[in-house]
Amino acid sequence: MDAREFLPIAERMSTSANEAERRTSIGRSYYGLFHVLLGALSDRGVIFRETPEVHRNLIAYLTKGRNKVAASVGAVLKDLRQERNRADYRLKEICNAKSSEFVYQKAMKALRQFESISESELVSLVKTIQALP
């Protein structure tokens, strides 16, 4: 499955009158971006273990990889993860359409930024990640 398929679902649900759908939109925005980034780095040789730490590891790799665009995308991914956690676990807080639309737009902007990284820059990023302790 192409993780990008989560994003149109996130967009549709972001303006829903149903709060559960808006919360789901936030989750799909996060996971759509997360899986695209994870796949792009995995396809180029970065090894990820299927553990709960994979989320934290991906963010750390992007932010410590010495690429300004990747670092910015990593920071957004970290923010989106916090928003996803809030949507999934803080059910007493209201999740309005403005919030879910904002998260979706942030995910899309980060995806476009990541996709603007050239292949040679991605190869360099992967080499830097692989050299991290």
C-alpha cells in the first residue's frame, strides 16, 4: 500500500462535523507522512526495527542527518506525533476542524518539502544516518 493514500482520507475527514472523524484525520495525517518518510529511508538502506521507538528514531534520524530540509520535516513529524497523541488520548479536549485542517496542511507541506530533496542529498542523508551512534 502507498502511505500517501492516507492523506486524501485525512483531508476529507479534517472538516467533518463528527469529532471522531476529525481526530481520525489527525492520525491519518501523521501516519501518512510517517510511513512515506520511513519507506523512503528504508528503501535507501536505513534499517528500522519494528518497535515503539521507530517513531522516535525516525524523527531523530531526520533531525540529526545534517540536512536542513530533512531536519525541518523531522521537526514537523515530531509536532504531528504530539498532535496525534493528543487526538487519540486526550478525549476530554475538543478537537475542532481548525485543528485537524491545520495538522493535515502541515503534513502536506512537510511531504512536499521532503520530496524536494534531491536523490543525491537523500543518499548523503542516509550515509549520515548510518554513521550515527
